[in-house]
Amino acid sequence: MGNFDGNGSNGQSANYYILLGLSFDPPVEDESEIHKAINAKQAEWSRKSSQPIIGKKYAKYLDQLDQITVVMMDPAERRMQADQAREIKRKKAKELQEKLGLYDELDDKAVEKLHKVYGDFGFSGNDIRRLYKTIKSGKKEKIDRSQILDSTKAKLISKAFKDLGQPGQTLYTLLGLSARSSDQDLYAKADEGYKQQMMRGDQTSPDVEPKKRLYNLAKDIFNPKKPEIRQQYDNFINITRYTRINDAVDEAATINKRQITPEQKDRILNIALEAYQSDGLKVSDASVYITNYCEYMGYTLPDNKIICGLCQTENPSGATNCLKCGRPLKIVCPSCQSENTNSAKICAKCGFDLSHMDKAIELIRGAKTAFAAKDFAGMQRLLGEAKAYWPGHPDIAALDQQLKDVKERASAVIGEIMEAIRCKRLYEAKTKIDQAIAAGVTLDQGVVDQVSQSLAKAQSLISDMRVESGDQAFMKALAASKIIADAPELNEAIKRFPPKPAGIPSLEQHGDRVALRWAKSPSTGDVDYVVVRSEGAFPNSLDDGSPIYSGRETMFTDSGLSHGHSYGYAVFARRLGVVSVASRAASMVSFVAGVAGLKCIGGDGSVTLSWKAPAGVTEVRVGMCQSDTQPTTDGAYSPIPSGRLDGDTIQGLSNGDGYWFSVRTVMVLDGTIRQSDPVYISTIPQKPAEPLQDFTVQYEDGVFCASWTQSSWDVVLFASEEKPEYASGVIYDMGDVLSRFPKIDMTLTSRITAEFTLNFVGDCYIIPGVVNASNVIFNDAVYLSSVPDASRISSDLNSGATEMYVNFDWPRGGVSNSLLVYRLDGEYPQGPDDPLARHVESNRRQYDNNAGIVITDPPEGTYHAVIYTYVDKANRRIYSSGVKTVLSNEPQRTIRYSLKYKRPGLFSRKSVLTVSLNPEMSCVLPAFVIVGKSRSLPLKRGDGEMLCSVPGSVELERGGRSFEFDVPPLPAGMRLKMFFVNDRHYREFKLVCTGGGSI
């Protein structure tokens, strides 16, 4: 049922009867009463959920209200909750008894403290006091009639509930309050209910009078001025709570003139166990309950004797065995551990057959005897029968475990025997077979016979070996060794017949690898070979070095020789574990490692070689051959004097010709000069080209477009996620470059342009280079960003010119940060970190709140600005490429303009309008239009026909600038005027026409 504590305070599920304060013994079944309790608790928990300390717990209860309602409205679920509540109360009763046993004296303060803990589980203060007295006296509770509700009132209450069709209900369920409620609350609820019944319009309804009586009785019982009557009512509920027992006692008393005979009490006890044993009611508790109920009802009951159901002998209270027949007076069901009278044939709780328990004991006794006799099959059969009569008997479990242990040991022994047979250890197998049989283990007779027969055959061969000599003796030993492996005499004899050695191994070395080959041993039998390697000497035995091969093959390649070491090799033939003498190689093997990281860079008539020599090398020998293809023999290389161990530069070479180089290391080993295998490399000397000039990259429609100034070498591009570190204009080896930077696959569109695609998130660097053969020369890297730029940039000033607002369209893709960088010296900022520029940052929320990026108190002047968007990645910012723009905060300046119209003529059919602009000083002029109107001057941009326009800002120098526009033929008398596209620019500029305003 789970470990519940009622209100869920220990992390387990709360019991809903206890949580709602509803009676559960017997349980409230009226759903209207349950709804009232739920509503009351909802109001209470809502109030308490706002309290700082306990609020969290009551808020949790509020979250469970829907689940509580669903469960408590389901009869089956409700019964489970009631069973659970009774189980909780029983556990809490045991816990309470343990705590009460610790008190020498129980004062009111202690009762109050215990009631706070156990009151939720149905224990009143008087219950705690009575239980304490019972524990201290060591006796069961005895009824005190003065503490029980007057029988007249009790009968009135019972009759009224029967009239309502609710027998067994209590006044607490009638009022919808728990037994823990205060007298004042109970009285007020009873008074309210009584008044409601008096005011009902249907006074003839059959439930009116019973409810009036009940509410009136409740007012009397729960009167706060008479607390003793409530206690009497609680005691009455306690003493009459088992309704089926009450009915059985009442029926027996009616039949027998208000007397209960011992036989009747025995039958009533069986009824009690059948009805309430699942609730934890024991025989002793049921007997006390019947006695108290009879005393309260005034029924005559014999002395509280225990009647033996087998011989009908009366036994004193507390007896465990019958005084006459000696049989136990109670039978504990072996299946569910419930108590039954000794005459019971079937368990009252679970229905287990109690009549075969003696038979089970006899079978268990027989199983023990079979175990002692090592009759395990019989033991298993007897235990199986005993389980049918008495499942769960502790001796059965113990014997089952013993039988299981025996089977596991037998299985292990059989496995050991089979393993010994597989390994031909016949003496060991025979010993284990004898031990297993002695222990009662059943073995396959075929296995036993196999071991005996094989052992006899081996012993016969060993006997023959004793009287033979030479090859005849060895052949007998060989035949016996194929049968048995653990015969000491045989193993010693075989040692006298080692195999003949293998042929002398030949060696073929390639760098740090040596290939060995040898001829087979001429000996007969199962021969394999062991190759042993020893450092600095030849091995003489298997232990004189490191075994590097074992098998039947006659070849092996040893790899991973160490630089600067010499090795000796020997091959040993082995037969039946006996090893031949060593067959040693003709010579030692030494290994000198070659140079590492060999690089070759061609220069102007020279070649620079570099390498890393291994430790201990005393010399590096370089050979050179002028050839476009690699020479086929080492003799083609001419030695080049070199005294360095890390590299050298060779001068006087011809540009454009190919050169091959061989490089060997040299060192002295064992007094002999030894050199490594050569390492080859080639290059072409040539005059280095200039680094790639004027390199740029633009991004258009998902493709990167690169351009540069033409170079005499081929162009190559590399990518780097981090800012690369290298020297521009220096020659690098292509192999080294490719190990650091991935090469970009690009498509040449001309000798100075190319296109490529590159997938990256954030930013990267494009490294431009020129390449010839394996030589690469870099120039400065170009930074690229995948962060999109802002667009449609504009600016405006407030009326007081105290704030400048810069507006733009944010890019898509979740970019939410921007940076405005500007300078007032006529130059654009050199990147987002330009120290000479001013910086204004704004995130998307700030931008929306301020209606743009705000420059506070902007100084007068022309702002050359760049707007960047950026994202944060790995604790750094990644900026977009940036969009340049010009912002203006100049005082209003006069722009003088003149218009000149040219009609179509002999040499031209076009009408041309020339607009000449003459500013007071250099400036950036916003977009403008020319508007014409017949016979009168246009007053605003829309007042006439737009003839031509400049849609974007234009830079004007002090000397002025002219624009020519093709226009339709203009009629005589048309008046022309210039207007800005955006009216706000009139605060910055004043437009003055100096001529040509009329056609």
C-alpha cells in the first residue's frame, strides 16, 4: 500500500481522507459531504498559501484539488483511500505506543504536544491518555460506562440515521466536519443545519424529522459548555465502530435472551476476522471489542475465556495452548500471517487451507532427511509437495537455498571436470570425478568412462616408453602426450628429446622494419617457432631477450626498431614445450632514423633546405641532382658539403631548373659508421614574385568575388578561422601552409578575378598568396564576416538640435546589436576599433525605446560614419562588414542652383535640362527633384510635374557640380523649381535659384 504519512509531509502521497479531515473508520461515503469538505479545505488552503513559511505546502495542496476530487468521487478509489487511512492510523498507533512508553508521567502539556502530531490521524487527547494508562497497566482497555454516551441518545441517533438510509454514519459526517474540529465549529454547524430544516418548505418530506432530531442532538452533544458529552459520544463511536460485529452480537443476544454463549462468541470471532482482519483486527482485539460492546448493551457474557475449538475446553485469557489437548489456541495463517481460531479449516482472510499444515511439516522433515542422505532428487520432490501445503514456511526457504547451493557447486565441479578433460589433465579430472561422486553429484557415466579409458591408454603408453630408447621412446612419449598433459613422468621424459633447430634466418631491412625468413626444423611432430630479439647481442635462450613471434609460420617482419640501437635475432624450434638450440642470424641489425620535417624552398638561384635530425646523429650528408624527374639510383646524386645538422642553403643554381636532393643521417654504432635510408625532396629555384597586390573580396548573392592586380605567379587563396600569423612577402613551403590553412577551391573568371563559396558562421580571414612549384608567398589577410549589415540608413535632428537620431533597417537572422562609429575629420573610421573615432552602441531594445541610435549633444559638422551589426561568439564580437554613410549637423547652408534648358535641334533630337549646383562649402547634398509647372511657380514638390531627380545623396565640392538630364520637350512659360525629396533637409540647406527658372 506504500509508505504514507497521511498529509504527504514525508515526500509520499497524501491520504485524501486524512487531508480533508473526513472520518475513515467507518469512512464517509456521502459525496455531498465530501464535496463540502473539499470546498472548506479549498478556502482554508487559499488563506494559508499566502503565509511566508507554510504557504508552499498549502499551495501544493491547492494544485492537487482536481486530483483529490476525481479520486474521492470514485467509489473504488475512495475505498482504497479509506483502507490506506486505516493502515496509516494503525502504523501511527504503534508509533504512538512506542512514544508513550518513554513517558514516566503524562501531563497535559505532553498530551497537547502529542495531539498536535497524532490528532490528524484520529487520536483525541482522551484517546492518548487512555492508551497511556493501558500501556502502563499492561492490560487491555476496559469499558467505563460513565464515559459512554447515554444509551437513549445513542439509540435515537442510530434510529435517525437508519431512517435516512445511512446506518453506521456519524454526526461528524452529517455536519461535514472532521472529528478534530472544535466544539464551537461543530455547534455552529449543527445550529445552522437545524434552522435550515425548520425553514424548509417541504416539512412532510421523510428526511426532515430525522435530520431535525440529528441536528438537535448534535447541538446538545457538541455544546461547548458540556465538553464531557462530546467525549462520551466519541467513546460511543469507538465502541460501536464495527457494525457487522455489532449486528452479529445483537442477533445472538436476541436469540439467547440477551446472553452470549461461548460457542456464539467463537462464531462471532470468526465473523469479525472475516470482515475486519484485512483492516488489521486481531483475535485478541476482537475479543475485547465484543466484551466491551456486550457490557455497553447490557448483554450477559461468560468470563472472558478462550474456548478450544477442538476439545471445547475453556482456557483462561492469555493462554496460548489448550490446557487439555495442548494444541495452540490460535492458528497463524502461513500464507497471510492472519490469526484464526484453532478450529478453523480455512483462513478467514485469504482462504488458505489450514488442514494440511501437519502434512507440510512431515514433508519438510523428510526433505531434511533426504538432504542428509545426499538424495537431492528426493529432497527436491518433497519440498515441492510441502510448498503446496504450506507456502512460505521458513524451513522450506532455507532448504531451497541449500539445494540451490548444492546444484551450483555441482555445476561448478562438472565445469571444472570438463575443462580438465579439454586440457588433457586426466589425473586432475579423475580426482574431481571421485570427489563429486562422494559428494552425491550425479555425473554423465559416458564422461566418467571416457576419462577412465583415456587415462588407462596413456598409462599404457608411458609404461611402454619406460622400456624403449631413442626415437622409439620419443614416439611413445609423443603418442602419450596427445592424450594426457599432467603426467609428471611423461613431461620429464619429453625434455630429453628437444627438436632439431630451424635454418639460419635471413634478414632484409627497410628502415625500422626487418623481414626474417628461415627453413623448417627437420624434426617430426608438432613443431612451432619462437623468434627472440635481443638488444646489443644475440639471444641464446627464450629468456635472453624479448620474444616477438610465436607460431608455425617460417617468416616474420619485426617493426618499430628504435633509432640508435643494434639488435640480434635468433629462431628457436619448439615441440611439446621443449625448445631447440638457438638458430642465430648471420649479423646484427642497426637502425639509424632519417631526418624529420624535411623542407626545401627555392630562392633566386638558391635552395634552402631545413630538417630536424634525430638525437645522436653526428653528420648529415646531402646529395644533389639537377633533374626535373626523380633519379632512379642513388649514384645520380653528387655530394654537397654541409657541416650543419639542421639545414643548409645551396647557392649558384639556375633559376627555372629542377633539382632533387637526398638527405641521410650518420652516426657511429658499436664502433661502426652507419647511415639512415635517404629522404628525397625537390624544388625549382626562381626569383620570388611580389606578394599579391590590391586584393579585395566582395559578397554578392551567396558568392564571394575576389579581385587582384595581375601576378607572374599563380594565385592561391587560403582560409583561417582565427587571425593568421605569418610574415608577408616571405617564401613558405606549400606543405607547411596546407598543414596550417585549408585551401579554397576557387573558379577563375579572368586572370585577375575569381569566385568561390565558403560556409562559415561568424567571421574568417581570406589569405591571398602566389605560388610557384612548392613555394608560396603571402600578403595581408582580408577579414570577412557572415553577419549581415544594416540597410536604408537615415538620420534626423530634434527641434532643439540636442539629439541626432540615426535610423536603419535591422538585418534578418536574429542580429540584435549595433555599433555606430563616426569621425568628424572628413575620414571614414578604419574599422570598429578606430581609436580616432567616436563609438555609440545600441541593442535592439534600446534602439526601439529611443527610436534609433541617439547621439546626444551632437557637435556641428559632417559625420563620416560606419554602422556595424555584430554577434557575440566565444567571448568576442563578430562584426558585419559595415555600411558607410554621411550624417550632417551643419548650420543651414545656402545651395545656389541654376537651370539651363536646351531644346532639340539640328544635331540632337533630345531635350536636355542642365542643373548646376554651387554650395557655399563642401557638403553632402540629399536627394532632390526638379518640378515644373505651366504659367506659375510650383509651391511644393507635388505641385506640378516632376521632370528629373537625383535619388541619392551626392558629394558637392566648393567649386560646384552640374547634372544633365534628358527631359521631354518643355512648353514656353513653364516655371521650374528644385525641391528636396525629404522635407526635413530644409533645416540644413536653403535652396536659391540664380537663373533659368522659367522656360
